[in-house]
Amino acid sequence: MADRVPMTREGEARLRQELQKLKSEDRPRVISAIADAREHGDLKENAEYHAAREQQSFIEGRIQEIEGKLSGAQVIDVTTMENTGKVIFGTTVHLLNMDTDEQVVYQIVGEDEADIKAGKLSISSPIARALVGKSEGDVVAIRVPSGTVEYEIEEVEYV
């Protein structure tokens, strides 16, 4: 069996929504498009048919990918856990850059949920790996391409 993949409740919900849309809307639409294209005759030179088949292949592949991820998902809901001030998967971490006094906020999420612009860090990112296991008040040195940056963990939220 494959390793369990950590995922937040929101990440699981988003994947289930996408899966539902693929199965109930996209798949029937492309099957209909293939049937329409078949009615036009010679399939070798029918661009609509080939485009619809390619789209069907993509949709079926994505359905399999999502089902695989969901079957191996370990959904972690930090809102049900006691806030110990320790950084774990799913927590939201408030950091203070010790050099620039710049504050940043990141939520540590699964790989499929990562979106740095939205403040969501993949659990496998160097920053998240350096933070996990640390507690409020700790100073963490994180290696980045430009060198090493020190952050103080100001607050850990279990939201």
C-alpha cells in the first residue's frame, strides 16, 4: 500500500469537488462530443473527434489521479486538537524575520494544496520542514537560495 498523504480538510473537500465535477459534468459532456463527432463520418480526418478523445483521456486520467490521492489521504483536522504551541501539519504559523522585522503567515498543508501566494506551504518545502516540531518563541534558521534567514515563531494557530 502507498504511503499515507497528509491533507487538510479543505484540501480533501476541494479534491472531492473537482472529482464530482469531472464525473457529473465534464465526462458526460465529452462523451456526448465524441458521439456527435462520430456522426460526421470518417474518423481519421475528424478533428473534433480527435480533440474530444484527447480531452476524454485527460479527464479519465485526472479522475484516476484524484481517486488515488483520496484513497491514500490522511485527513488531518487541527481544529480538533489541543493547541500546544507546537508547529505540526495543518497549523498556521506567524513568523517574524529577525533581520528585516517583516512578519509572514504560513499554513502548512499537503503538496496538492500548496499555494505560496495564498500563504500555504507544502509540508515538503524546506521552510515547513524546518518549522515542524518547533514551538512558539523558538528561533529557526532556514536555508534559502540567498543564504540563511532566521525567523522567530511568534504564534501557532490550530485553525
